[in-house]
Amino acid sequence: MRCPAPRDPDLPVELAERLATDPDSTVRHAVADHPNLPVHVRRVLLADSSEWVEQAR
């Protein structure tokens, strides 16, 4: 259920932030380019431990 959430263009900022810190790299990858993701969270994802998430941006 967490992976499809980033497909929602109206995803609330708070939920996007929570998904960006999800333990599952698939979820972090899915939310990495969401337009509602704050810049400071995008920066954190650029340094993600998963190279796959890192490159999603």
C-alpha cells in the first residue's frame, strides 16, 4: 500500500516525508521524485544508503 501512494499527485507533504524515511528502499525510491516532497527531504534521499534510491532523483 505504501508503494502506490506516491502516484497520488495530491499526496500530503507530511505523508511524502514519512514515505521518504520508510525502511523499504522500494518505497523511498517511489517517493523520491514526488513534487510535494520538500527540498530538505530530497537532499537526504540523495545520500540514501541505497544507490537505487539515490539515483531516483
